[in-house]
Amino acid sequence: MKTEINPITGGANMARRSFLRYAGASAAAVAVMGTAASCSKNDPIFITPGGGTDIGSGDPGILNFAYALEQLEAAFYLQVVATPYSGISSIETAYLTDIRDHEVLHRDFFKAALGSKAIGTLTTDFSTINFSDRTSVLNAAKLLEDTGVQAYDGAGYLIKDAGYLTIAGKIVSVEARHAALISNLITPGSFVGSDQVDGDGLNKSATIAEVLAGANGFLKTKVSAVNYNYKP
């Protein structure tokens, strides 16, 4: 049975422990939250000029980077399911609802894990997406999912805490499933396309700077990461 999510609040009834059961990562998550709660004042969350927000530094900064992306994805799929595109099939509705549920759980998990270190709620801008058109919606979904996987892969080397790394690995595994499914909905058989998987069978990655440059196109609240060196 699916978890019903309010299309406005996006999962207020999804308790954090629901995600822990879903991810199978209770112990790791407790370690993550304990570390986040004990972070020193050397890891602040900066508010950038012009009303934007900065993810901060250290491992909490990486979690905030992921949290920003999960906020974006959750908001997108909440809209997709709330206002289905023309001609959507029952199986597509089921797929997209499952993805929505996952993204909301991811978003709520990061918010709880970060506690007082979490960035604020971001305001999205989906004005370039026609939510009544299947092609527009799925192309946007592919962009968000592919970017999300590349983001986790690209930022992984910056994570120092083993608990954080465990959680990131579990979440990116789910995001990769989403990316493959969306790609296949657009073009059957494209779930391991060369635009995402290289000749060595490895998923491509992107730097934090590259990811935020794209993500900010869908955000009114711009996000920056001035405290990180984007060179791998």
C-alpha cells in the first residue's frame, strides 16, 4: 500500500523513522544525526548576498547540498503527481508516485539529520516546465534524476564521516533506479545510455559547482557552495 502524501505539504505525515525502515540504515542514520548535531561553530550555514543561501562547509555542507537537491526533486514530483500530464497511463502514475514518495522521504530525512544546521526551505521555479505535457515533464525528470546521481557521485570524495557516506550510497542507489526508469520511459532501452554511463561501466559525475549551476535554474532561492574546492 502506498503512503499518501499531501500535495501541498509533501509528506508531513512521513515520520523520520519511516525513512530509516525504508533505507535499512537505522544505525548509520543515528550516527549521522549525532555527528551533525555536534558540529562546531566552524561549520556555519552562510546566507549569501541577494537572498540566496550557502550550503556551508564540512560534512554538514555536503548533506545540505544533497538536501537542496532533494527539496528540488520532491517539489517537482509533488507537482507532477498533483497535476498529471495529458494522457498519463496508470503504470506511469504508479511509477511517478513511487518516485515522489522516495524523494519526499529523502528530503525529510536530510532535514531531520541536519537539525539546526539545515538550510531553509527553498523556493522553486518550474516556469520552464509544461506540466500538462508528457515530453516536457519526462525530459525535466531525466535532467533532475541524471543530475542528482552525478551530484552524489561527484561529491562523495568530500565526505569524511563513514555514516554520511553510507547514507549517501544508499540514497544514490535509489536515485540511479529513478534515473534508469525515467530514461526508459522516454526511450525504451536507454536505461544505461552513454550520456550517463561511460565506457568503463561507471556512472558519470559532476562537481558541486556544475550541479548547482543547473539546479539554480529551477530555484528562486539560489544556492551556492563557496567553501568547497570543486576540483576533484
